Amino acid sequence: MIDYHAEANKFRFNCIPFTKVKAIEYSSKNPMNIRYKKRFIDDASIACEIKPSVLLRNPQQQICLRMPQNSAEAPKLSKEKIKDITSMLNFMPLLGRQYMKTLISTRSKTES
């Protein structure tokens, strides 16, 4: 599993009130500036800069978003959760079903 949380913690996403955001705009030309709206009917959007809060030693160093590393933690699933997932496998798309089967089998091996 990919650890997006660790990568996101390097940036200042706390300036965005995600629980109140109705629309959000990311730009590949300027990925450190995000614009969002709190209302659908309002045309004005709010700009927010997510650059790292930690000061860089070299100001010329380029800041970029990287592909997150694989998580070192094994997913923790209770027996009840495994039972629930197993009961829903027939209703999942093929790719999701394969993922969940792998997740369940990995979990079963770590408990043994």
C-alpha cells in the first residue's frame, strides 16, 4: 500500500478547510498553489499555497510532489472486517475483488 499520508505531511495542506470545500482546483503548471471554493454559487475562489512549512537550506532547491513510498505498516483488519469484506466480494469490480482477496490473505498469514 502506498503511504500518501507521509508525503502529504511534508506540505501545508492544513491551510485548506477540506470539510467546507465545495470545489477544488489543482494546476500542473503551479502545483504548490491550490484554489478552492466554499460555495457553489459564489464565483470567487480562495488561493492557498501549500509549500513545505519547513524552511529549505537552499532557497534555489526545487520543491516537488513525489510519488509516495510503499507503507511499512501492514494493514490491520479485525476478524469482523475480514468477514464483511468476504461477504461483499461478489459485488465488487474484478480489480477491487483481487485487491481485497490479496489484502485478506496477507492479513490471515500475519495472524498465524
